[in-house]
Amino acid sequence: MGKKAATFTLFRGMKALLFLIFPKLAKGLGLSLTDPESLDFFTKLIETNIQKRREPGAQKRHDFLEMMLEAQAGQSKVDEKELDTFEKDAILDNGSTVGKRELSVVLDDTTVAAQALLFFFAGFDTIESLLLFSAYELALNPDVQEKLAQEVVPVMQENKGDLTYEATQKLEYLDMFVSETLRFHPPAFATERKCTQEYKVPDSDVVLPIGTQVLIPINGIHHDEKYYPEPEKFNPEHFSAENKAKRHPYAFLPFGQGPRNCIAMRFALTEAKAAIAHLVYNFKVEPSEKTQIPVKLSNKTTIKKPVDGMWLSFQSRDTSLY
């Protein structure tokens, strides 16, 4: 059902265009950007889970859905010291109009189900894209791969081939590598926001009225030499502490920014870093005879993917050398 929901068709593309240009007409016609069958499947699945968790004696689960239900009941606690800039921007009570409303109103069961759906779909094709292009860049940049292995292998050896959450957060070069992959190959080419108040674009006569849809070109910003020297060169040093400090934080948008940034960002990054660490620990990744250089992109999905899959060669890594 996840595959079905993520498959891009001409009809879905036409509906998306209609939503973008004539949103009121699209809503009036009762159109949906999602596949009706898969949406119904996941909605019923989540609603059933919500009811079961409210039954007397139901098992307590430490997962996203449980956190949403706790927030709904006013039982959630947030330690802001553990949050990064992205996450602090997204807190419900950050002074926005949403934060001034009762959480029980904001987080009704329909909204909880919608957020759970978003959490799943946002990390479905996007993580696949990130891991595909991570492996691709490892193969094309053996010097980067070796430097990453020198950081990852000793840490995983200490944990007998495993990786803890705490260890993952300490791998600085791995974080730089993942960030550069997201810069060079952002899964989404663009994002959009709606103006909630009239806005005058600085240094121009352009005034955006309330309700204006603004399309933000993620890929264009990520490849702008104004923010990234030699933007067409894959270089994890773009995300060294020194270079990040020189750059406006909104010049990096794989997860969006502000109160509407990606709800699953921390989960997605942890998941991807763990997968890449295990990949580098176990294998040396190299181009194969079928590897496309440069890679050809598919036009059948809204998420960046290679047209014929990703063909690479994997050789066992001798971890005794580290």
C-alpha cells in the first residue's frame, strides 16, 4: 500500500497541478492528491490502533503515535535542551496562533491520524532516495568513503558490530556526509509555503498578498555558489562546523524550515545514518559496469530517484585494517 500511495501517475500529476493553480476548484470537486485505496487502508489502520490504545490495560508503547496521544491528553513534556534549531521552530507553543489554542482541539483524532500518515509517507520514498544516492556518492568518491570508514569502523568495533543511538550522534563526519548527500541530491526538488500576512520582498517593489502560494526551489538553493563554493562538487566539508557557521541556516532545506518543517526529521536522519554506518562497516562500495555516470533521473516520481535503479558493486571490507 505504501508503494501504491507513492507511485506517481499522469492523472495524479494533473490533480497536483489543479491543486496548485485552482485549489478551491480542486477541493470543490472533491479531488485528493493521495491514492483513495491506500489512504483508506492506512486511515483505518491508524484509527483502529488509536482505539485499542485507549482500552483499559492497553500496553504502553514508546512510539510516535503514543506521543501524539499523550500530547492530545496534555501529558507530553518537551526538554528544549535536547532539541536542535529545526525542532525548536516546530514546537506547537512557540508563540504561533496554533500554540494559543487548546492541544485537545488542535490534535483531534483526525489530526493525529493525519500526522501519523505524514510520518510514514514522509520517510518512505525520501529515505530510499537518500540511501540510494549515499551509496552512489560513496562509490564515486573513494577518498570520502575511506575517511568515513576510518570514523565508523572503530566505533562499531567497540560495540561488537552494533551501533547505539548515542554513538550515531557523535559521528561528525557521518553527519557531514549525510548532509552533503541531502544538499547534492535533495529528495524533493521544491517545497511551498502560503503567505499568512502581506509581505514585501526586500530590495524590490514586489508585494505578496495574503494567501499567495510561494514555491521554494530547494535544488536551486542547494546548488547556488553564493552559499556553497563549487556547488557541483560533492564535498562533505560544506558541512564542517566552520562552513555551516558562515552560511544562512535557511540555505539548507532538505526538511524545510520553520513551524512546517519535516515532522520526521530526527527519525529520518537517525535511520539513514545507522544504515550508512552498517553499509560502510561491512562493505566497500564501488561503481559497477552498469553504474550510470552521471545518473539518469526518473520522471515518474515526485521524489528524486534513478530511472533504472542504482547498480553498484559491493566488496567485503576488512575491518582488521582499522
